[in-house]
Amino acid sequence: MLHSEQVALGNRLLKYIETKTTALGNAIYAQPISEYVCEHIAEIEQQVFFRNQLLCLGLSARLPRPGSFVTDSLSGIPILLTRDAKNKVHGFLNVCRHRGAQIARDCGTVKSFVCPYHAWRYDLLGKLISRPQDTAFGEMPRENHGLTPLTVVERDGMLWVCPSPGQSTDINKKLGGISNELASYNLASFHHFDSCTMRRRMNWKLIVDTFLESYHFGVLHKDTIWPIFYDNISTFDAWGSNFRLVSARRTIDGLKSINESEWNVLEHIVGIYVLFPNTVLVWQLDHVELWHIYPYTDDPNLSIVRLDLYTPQPAVAEKMKKHWKKNLDLVVKVVEEEDFPVGESIQMGFHSRAQNHITFGTNEPALTHFHRSITHAIQTAQKPT
Ligand code: FES
Ligand SMILES: [Fe+2]
């Protein structure tokens, strides 16, 4: 983040603390519950958000060297990314052209992939290079039966892929004005530390909602987050559908005794970037969390989430491994034991018919912006052409 932007943010947060307020929207917002429970809406969301758009699969560090590969099926589509000998990233459906088995699992480094079912072999460019009993498939030329390619983009240290073959989408349109700030973090230099996958009985948007206000810190997280962060103190800025919230660590008060030209505001905040609709990048002091949030199956009541933790240096020394493991364990404990149980209780209550909408206050502008953007995207997709 540019220093001038850091100073502006620091001053906004200090002002909010002094005046006991936060970034405010224009009006309260009534969010229909149907968008969390309706199977028809869930079906439209699958197409609009999880089939025809670029999905973020992680930072470039998921493919750290030539020969690296990584798989991902959170969207329900099995995807394989590879990095070739020239460092170029490729994307494929992780589906064998013989009878459809997944040719790769997890991640690693290889020279070629051997399908676990009948040992058809593919290279890093997706080419089918050999198959046992080749003559039995004589009418089916190997050249035409490589892995199905997907559109893939590596941009400013992030990996994006469109899960629908033959579909090309525009990363510039997707990121818009938020891309300059993402680029300023030099994400290409980060290293993958570890990942953790969670499944929950709550709509995927309720998981995103978890990140979108600091109003709950002093209540739900009074023993975990609140001693470290101010509650109900956040900035909010949007670039189209993408947006940023910044909340203040209590250490920010120390800036008042330092000249602005020497401020390092990044040490005193948590920066939450929502890359619309389902990727949340969290800038934390000395590491980055990347949350990948998806509906799980067609059921609007289920979601699956993967949290990746990336570090500015490789975690080689035991002391650093312990440090980042502690950070990962803490954030997983807080969401698993505090945020997500409340989210699951909300999802259950949605079916009770207690009300047909929930309410976002003027102190929760990011929630309003996120859900307005969701509604707008769905309505646009449904408009007759
Ligand atoms: S399914 Fe892959 S080799 Fe048969
Ligand atoms: Fe929370």
C-alpha cells in the first residue's frame, strides 16, 4: 500500500477512535433471507459466480517452481494447474481423456502425470504422451486427446482460472481499480506455508459476511480478537464490486506520537480485501491469509472454505514455523469456535420464518455493498438479451 494511502487510512481510523464512530453507509439495508436459502438462486449463483468467471486458486507460490502442479475442486469442477519448464502457468480440467479419472491429486512437482486408473501419461502442457496398449485405441489419435485446457491468468502474484472450457474472461474487468493496491503488496514474493479446509452448514455468503464488519468483535470475540482490535472501527472503500475494509489494532494509538512521514500503518491494521464474490485476502502484520469460499454441492445451506496462509519468507527456521503455525491455529480456532457456529445458527433460523429479511446497519456498509453487488450480478445475468 502506498505510504500516502497508509497515512490517509491511519488518520481516518484515529478520527473514528476519537469520535467513537466508523465508516457509515447512507441507510440501513433489508437483506432478503431468500438469497441464503433459495435453491433456484443457488443454481443461478453457480453459473454466474462459479462457472463463468475467473476463480482465484491462490497466490503464485502454490506453483513455486517449473514442474509444480496444484489441484483444486472447491468449485465442484476438478482443476489442475501446472507450471512448465519456461515458468508459464497452464490450466486444465483434471479429467483423464480415457474414462475420466482425476490424473493428479493435491500438489507437488512432477515431470509428467500418470493416471491412477490405466496409466495414461500426460505432460505439463496437458499433452497425452503415452498409453498402455496404444494400438487398442488406434482410431483415437493421442494428439487429439490431451487434457482439456482452461483459461488461466497469473497476475501480480495471484493465480486465476475459469473453470468452463472455451470460456475466456477478462482479469482487468474482474479486478478493476483494486488491482493497483493488490500489486503494491508484491504477492509474487510470498511463500505458501499451509492450508486448511473447512465445511460448514451455512450458505457461502454467510461465510463472506463473517469478514464484513468489526461491530461484533467486542461481543463474540471478547476474549480473542477484541483485546487486540478496536471494535466497530473500520474504514470502507469500494472499487466496483471489489472492496476493502480496514480495522485498527489497539497499537494504532502509538502513531499519535510519531511524525506522519515515519508512520508504518500496516503494522497497526488488518486489511480485508474482498475480491468479488468469493475470495477474501487478509493482510495481517507479517503474513497473508487467502480465503476461498464456495457453495458445497447444490445445497444453499452448505459451504466449503479453504484458508491458505502465505509468508514473506520461507518458513525454514523452527521458530518461524512455530510462529506461523500459531497464527494459523488461532485464526482457525476463532472462526471454527466463534464465527461459524453463530453462522450455522443463523442459517438454521433462516428456515424458521421468523422474518423474511435481516438488517444491515449504517455501521455495516461492506455488508450492504456485498449483497447489493450479488443481487445486481444475478439480476444482470437474468436479464433477457
Ligand atoms: S481413466 Fe485414466 S487411464 Fe483410464
Ligand atoms: Fe468474527
